[in-house]
Amino acid sequence: MIVMAVPTVRSQPAAAHHIIFDTDFALPPQDDGLALAFALNSPELDIVGITTVAGNYNLARANADVLRMLEIATRGDVKVYGGARRPLAHEKDTFATSHYGKWWSDDPAPAPPGGFAKKALEPMPAAEFMARTVMARPGQIEILAIGPLTNVATAIQQQPAFARAVKRIMIMGGAIASLPDGGGNITPNAEFNFWVDPEAARIVLRSGIPIVLSPLNVSVRTSFDRESFRALTASVTPITRLIDAQMRPRYESNPDFHPHMYDEVAAASLVDPTLVKTKRMVVDVDATHGINYGVSVGGAEVWPGAEGARTIDVQYDIDNARFMRLFVERVAK
Ligand code: RIB
Ligand code: CA
């Protein structure tokens, strides 16, 4: 019997996650930039669009930096949609502007390394893009939300059918005081993304969309140590060259430099959920103006005052060594 050789066609494995990457972007060393480097190099993640929001810096900088990063990564195929310039209700005050209020500025963006990208933003606003994309593919699209939740809350408010059609949101945000390492990073108990737009965070957490929360409790158990930096920059690609140029001076000038990973954990735990431990909790956010503005609270069940809050998945521990190995392996590719 003659056995005929059947030609095999090598195709890319289908991506497991079709994601909208919603970000208060800035280039590395900012965590959003490192998270995008990871996501672009992860075949499990199909980025159907990037939406920007003011947070770490203002919207102009988020747009300029993300367009430049895509150009450096030669990923001009990924479209970028400009989002919210301001939170839903958070008012300008002296604490916000003196502590971390760069999002209030209407200054033009500084030129990113290598200059502004040739690629431009898409004309559609971010919230409209989110709603249209999700509703065109109900139950298929996930949102990786790693900045203030203003765009997602706006999509929920503008399109009643949107929340039912989202497959899931992975959120970097909040700090859960009832779990270990639950302190805040902008006020004693509030995490930055939730504090910038507590009203939006509350709308999203109460929307009924399936949610995984990656709070500060896990971020503070991570560290981008020197060894990982060396391993990553030993491989020379356009992205690792950018990371090297942006981060080496910090490692060289500060022996204690080993930043926590925030948005990178959210992205990596989409690819490999076994990196983290997760528990079901009811989580809500305080949007009352006062000392607890933006504080997230988690409990085993609904408590008085939290009526209407939902049960979601909350990450509370991480295998940092395994996470960093995956991060380095992907970004160095
Ligand atoms: O608190 C950490 C979060 O705030 C990260 O998403 C960081 O990028 C900033 O948005
Ligand atoms: Ca972020």
C-alpha cells in the first residue's frame, strides 16, 4: 500500500481572547506600556482595538504614546480610539492636582522617543467603538481595563444592551482591605484607577458584567527585578530596545529599583489564570465625597449600604516567579 504524504498547513492557533485594550497609556517604564508589549506578543490575545483614557497622564499623551508604541512594534494594523479626557464626576481639587493630577492638564503631549507616530487615531470615540464592537459580537469580546473605568461606564450608560453582551472584563483596580496587602496607593485606602473615577468604577462593578478584579493586593506581591530586566534586554527587538532605553537608567541609578507590576498582571492572568489565586467576593466602591472617596470594599456577602453590589472574581495572590518568567519570555520574543 502506498501512503501518500498529506501536506500540512501550519496556521496560527485561534486566539482564545478577543480583547479591547482600555488604557491610560504611557510608554514603558509605565505598566500600561509593558502590558501592551506583553499583549502584542501573546498569540492567545487578539487585540480588536485599543481605547485610551486620561489617568496616568492626560489623554493627549496616552494617544501619542500608544500610537508611537504600535509604530515601534510595527503593529500599525491595531486601531486606536480616543476616549475620555476627564472622569465622570471627580472634581479638580488641590489634592488631585498636587499629588497625581496630570490627567487634568490640557497641555499637548510631549514628543515620544523617536517622535510622533505617523499613524492617527480613528475618528470614532472610544465608548462608541466599545459598544458597537461588543454588540456586533455578543458574548465574544472581553475588555482588558487597565486605567480609570470612564470609557466602560460611558458605554454602559449610552447603550443599555452593551453590558449584557460583554463576555467579561479583566480590571486592574481597587485594593481590598479585608484581604492581605489591601492598602491604597493614592490615598491610604484607595487605589489610583478607582480613585480617579470612583463613579465609573461603581457603575461597572454593579453592571452585572462578569468581572475579574486584579487589585493592588496582587500587584504588591510582584517585582520586575534586575535579573528579569537583564534576561529581557538580552534579546534585542524593537520593543526590548525601547524598554532598555527607557528603564536602564533607573536600574543603574537606583540599586533598589524593582517596580511592582500592575497592568501586566491583569494581561498575563488572561493568558494563564493559574498564575493567580482568585476568590468570589462582593465588591463595591465608595463614590461619596470624603475621606473614603474611591475606596473599594470587598466582603463575603452584601452588607448594609452595599445593596445592589455584585459578586465578582477577586485575585488575591500570585506566583511572582512564574509570572515574571512568562512576562520575560513573551516580551523578549
Ligand atoms: O494603581 C495602579 C494603576 O494606576 C495602574 O493601572 C497604573 O497604570 C495606573 O493607571
Ligand atoms: Ca494603567
